[in-house]
Amino acid sequence: MENNEENISAEEESACAAADGGKAKRNIGANFAKYFTATRIAYMALFVALSYAVGLLDFSLLPGSPVDFLKLDFSNVFVLLGGFSLGPVAGVIIAVLKELLHAITVGHTAFVGELANVLFVLPHVLIPALIYIKHKNIKTVLWTLAVGCVSACIVSMPVNYFLNFPAFTVAFGGTWESGKQLFIDLWYWALLFNFIKTVSISAIVVLIYKPLSHLIKMTSEKFDNPKKKKKTQI
């Protein structure tokens, strides 16, 4: 009798666990569908395309300096705009897809340089986007972008030493170790480059984010909540 009760109890626990697991999967699926709406995906694709296209228009920021081979582009403007407008997850996805496209089409560092760029931009996009979720005002945008700039510059040091400089050195016929040594010799120039780059990108984001955010909000409400809009009109 006791064995039967134990078996029944075990079966009940197993059934409960299966039910909880199914419920958790449904919740994950519902949250996924709620976040990745058709409108959000469309905007992510647009930001990826714009980011990739603008990334092709790079130029030397410090011509005549020892780091004139470091190129500035404003592709991360759209990564940051995506992070603010669509959320931090969307911002990271835009950054990754943009770099993936770059690596496949025009990259010459076997994905290493693109990986370094993703690691570099992560603090720049995640810090502002995560905080902006709870505090949506211009002051938050300004100080979080400032913190993001500083954080990105700090992260750029190990990323440049271990990945970026070695990858580009190897791509042009050098060795991995000589690339690391090159960064040691030029780290202050690289830091200056990254500081100017992040500040410039942040300044552009501040200038164009507000009108763009209004457009995204209106479009999202129109296409993502048609039923709600009808009720409001009635």
C-alpha cells in the first residue's frame, strides 16, 4: 500500500513538473512573440541596413598620425538608436548582424575584427539602453551616453590588445605578436581615437534620437496594436 502511495506521489510530482515545464515554455514563447513583433523586426532590419551602409563610408580620423589606419564610421549611431528605441536586446542584435554582414562582404580579418567591434560597442549600447527602459528622459540619455563612452574606451584597451590590432596586423602580412606589440607602442593614440569616436557618435544620437523616437512610437502603436487603436477611436 505504501509503495502504491509512493508511486502515485512520484507520478503526481512528475506530472506537476511536466506541467510547470510546459507553462515555462509557453511563457518564454509568449514573451518572445511579444518582443519580436513584426514592426520591431522591420525596424531592426532597417537599422541593420542603415548601419551596414554607413559603415562602408569610413575615413581616417587622425591622418598623419601613427594610427591613421584606424578608420572612423558612424554605423554605431544606428546601433545606439536601435538600443534606445527598440530595447537593449534589439541593439545588440543590430550590432551583431551589422558586423556579420561586414565580415561576409568586405571583411578581411576572418571575423576577428568584427568580433572586436561587437565587444567594443556592447557597453556603449547596453548601459544607456538598459537604464533608459526605466528612466526615459533627455538627462538619462546624456549621462548614460557619457558613461557608455567611458566604458567603451576602457573595454577597447584589452579588445584592441588581444584582438583588433593583432587581427589587422595579420591581415596585412604581420604576426599576431607584432600586432600586440604595435598596440603597446600606440595605445594612447588608440585611446584618443576611441574617445573621439564614441563622443562623436553619442553627439549625433542626441541630436536625432528624439524626432526618430516619436516616429517609431507612432508607427509601433499603429501596426502592433490595431485592436487597441480601434477601441480608442470608438
